Amino acid sequence: MPRSSRHVRRRLALLTLPLVAFLVAAAPGSAATSPPWYEQSDPLATDSEVNVTGAPLTGTTPDGEVRGLIDAHTHLMSHEGFGGEIVCGEAFDEAGAAAALTDCASHGHDGRTALLENVTNLEGKGPFAPHSTQLWPTFQDAPAWSSLTHQQMYYRWVERAWRGGQRIMVADAVNNNVLCSLPLQLNRHSCNDMDTVRRQVKQTERLEAFIDERHGGPGKGWFRIARTPQEAREYIEQGKMAVILGMEVSHPFGCGTALGLPKCTKADIDAGLDEIEEMGIRSMFLCHKFDNALCGVRFDPGTQGMVVNAGNFLDTGQFWQVEQCRGPLHDNTVEGGVLPPELARLVPVQALPVYPKGPHCNKRGLTRLGEYALQGMIDRGLMVEIDHQSVKAADRTLEILEAEDYPGVTSSHSWMDPSLTDRVYRLGGFAAQYGNDARSFVEEGAAQHELREKYDVGYGFGMDMNGFGGTPPPREDAASNPLEYPFPTVTGKGSVQRQVTGKRIWDYNRDGVAHYGMIPDWVQDMRTIGGADGEQVVQDLLRGPESYLDTWSATTDWEQEGR
């Protein structure tokens, strides 16, 4: 349909909505006391609160654009990954929050046996530090911004983010087969990446049906899995959240390596791409944390990089192959040598190679099988997630996409050399920033505003929630310059109070982004402390869903035209 015709239809629909609402309200026998569509008609007996008032924004702007926020990278169902015993708690449960939000059995009665939780905790309390393992109803120690192994995406917290203005979530199925396979792990599920992807997609579909039940039946819930950009646009215009399925694993289709030799074939890739397309997955990473048969990875920096490099050895039989960069593009600098004792507890590797002086680049780029898989994604109209690729691989990926004039490329959470952003935008792609603390997010977002203006695009965030990346802590100056409650939703419809779950009252000033429901508070903080730059970045964020849909629509158009 021509864009102008689509806009005429939208305006007519918006003009008739008030009349329809009046007639329904005035009809004999209408149920004046029934809850509006966005409130639960069949709530659980005991559950978390949402603490956002007002109807969600519906429709479009006068020029036909949708408006809201987009999280371009998050892990809604990661508790089904990593063997099912690393991220503790569920995203939903028929029995409510008390049943869903529980600690892992391996954490014991006081948390001292939670080695992975304690070693990775961002507040650094030590490998045998205790924590309260009773979550509901007090939530004394978790979820928290510093804890990487406790569920942060309970569905009512996601609902609060939606009610606060979010309109798109890219839900990436995720796994780490090495983390899952560590000697101390007691797993409920297979560590195989593709098995994990299948479980997480099915569980996301179950959540959609569960939310529908709370809101009156099939199709009536606010959480809608979108398999086409047209579906996503319709859901957002209705005021709902469009959920796009993605995939972020190190062994897509079994494509790992052993001492540099691939573990998959072209036939495996073809079958795998067909399967994920049928599942509804619409975006994919060719590589994630470990080098694979498709591409080399962008190194993790610092001490985290040491652990991931050890994992690369356990997974592939090789440590990262590092060289000094020969041009302006570079990966993160790698640390080598003997692992500190607290890190050596996590992996059965004691020392890493000694590397040359930085800046560092991964010698491994996009392989021939990687180019074949990339072409397969293009042929199927899938969006290419370029984050986590080494600069050598990313540069070659962009060369192929540029030769094809293929717009379907995204950088969703700051895991790409930022100097490549111009090429992403030039193709028609989309970029989002990692969910850093509000001040850092505004600073980085403002620095790239001119580039977004050049290409007339919006912005997004990639919170990477439940993904071992960490979420924003409380501001150091929050006591003297607090975020004030209540505040208006970012779309201007409704009001946001402090979030309440059980007996716990969450306050951004004390808790930071402890769980997904705190995203509205974090965005409001950008406006509170960011001045003119903060307001501009938020306005760019509000244009993010439209820009993402433009990229997705152009990608499906490219596929349908068979160029």
C-alpha cells in the first residue's frame, strides 16, 4: 500500500475512535465497571503490582509514525538457557510471583554455595558471601542491579515497562554452552545451543498465551509476538508491545569449531536457517562469545575477557588469536597471563597466552561458511545482528551487505566498533546503545545525535537484561538530586509511581535498575539530570520503534522483490 494511502486510513481510524467509544459507552447494558483492555480481567490471586496509571498511547503521530521506546536486545527467557540452573526464577508462573521468583537450589539456604552468583556479583562481596535466598515477599538481596543470576524480567515488571512507554522488545534466545558445562553445574536442560533456542521460543509463546488469559482470551493481551513488520506496527498502533524473536548463541546450527575445523556443513546451515525462520525468529547473530565456524568474535575486555578467553579455549581448543590492529578499526584489548584465583575458580584453566601490545584485533574474520550463512540470511529476509563480530568479520559483513544493498543490519547493544555506525545507517540499518547508567547513556547518545540527524533515524537501547551484562546502579548523587515520584510516562499518557512487589517498594534512587520494571524510571532520569542533551536523547528514543520498523520493512521488501 502506498505510504500516503496508509496515512489516510490511519487518520480516518483515529477520527472514528472517539465516536465508537461514545456509542459503546452509551449502549444499553454496557458494563461500565468492566476493566479497560489494558488492565487484567482475570488477575492472579497474588502478584506484583504495575504502579502506572493511565491508558497506553495508541495510534500514530500526524505523519503516521508510531511512537515509544524500543529495547533492541534483551533476554526474556534466559532462565531456560545455561542448563536451566544459572538464572534463578521464572518470567511467569500460573501460581503467581511467589512461585516464579525463587532462588536456585544450588544457592543453598544462605547463598554461600552460589559460586557463580558470588564471583560475578558487581558489588564484589567475595566468592562465599551470603545472600538471602528467600525472594518473595521481601526481596532483600535480589533482584538487584549487581546480581547477574537472579530473574529480572518477571512478566509484571515487563508490563510496567510497556505501560511506561516501551513498544518494542527484541527477545533474543541466548545460551552459553561453556558456562552450562562447568564441572559444578547441575543442569535441568541440555547445554546444546539450538535445543535452548527452541525451549526459549516455546516459552515466549506460552507467555503470550498466559498474558492473553489474564486479559480475556486469545489475542487480547498486551504482549504480542510479531512475525512481520506489518504485525508489529498494528500492535503498536493498538497500544500494545510488539515482541520480535531473535537468536544470540555461539553455535548456531551446530557451527562450532575444533582446533579451527568446522563442526557444521552448508546443509546444516540451510536446515538451521529454515528452522529458525519457521519458528518466527527474525534476527540473528552469526557469532556470540566464542569463535565459531562462521566468524571470529569481538573480544571482551578486562577480567571478563580473561574468563571468556578461557571459555574460548574450552569450547574450541584454542585461545583467541590476537594481532595488533593495522587500521583504525579495532576490537577490545585482551589481557593475558595467569588468571587471578577468584577467576580460576570458575574455569579449569589457570593461564592465558601473553599477548602483544594493543590495540588488539582478532585474526579471525568472516569465514567462507560465514559468508554462506550470511547469504542465506539475506535470501530469507532475516536481520543481521552485527554486534559481537570481530572488526575483521564486521567489515566483511558490511561489504557483502553493501554489495547487495541490503538494509537488514542492526547493532543492538554497543558491541560494534562505533566508527562502523555510519555504514549501518547508510544501508538503512538500526543502532541502539547498551543500557548504561543514565548519565553515560545521555553522553554517548548526544555524541551520536548529529549522525542520527544526518540519516533521519531514531535511537534505541539494548538493556541486555538477564544476559550477564549488568544494569545501571543508583546514581552516586541520588540523595542530593533524586528522581522524583510520581512522574509522567515518557509518551505523556499516565503517571508512574514507585514499583511494588510483595512487601518491597523499589526506588530508583536507592535501587537503580534492579529489574525490567525500572526502565521507565531510568528513562525519566535521563530527562531529570541530562538537561537539553537528555531531553534530545529521549526524543530520539521515542522515534526508535519507527526507525526499527523502517529497517525491518525495507528488509522484507528487499526479500519480496527478489533482488
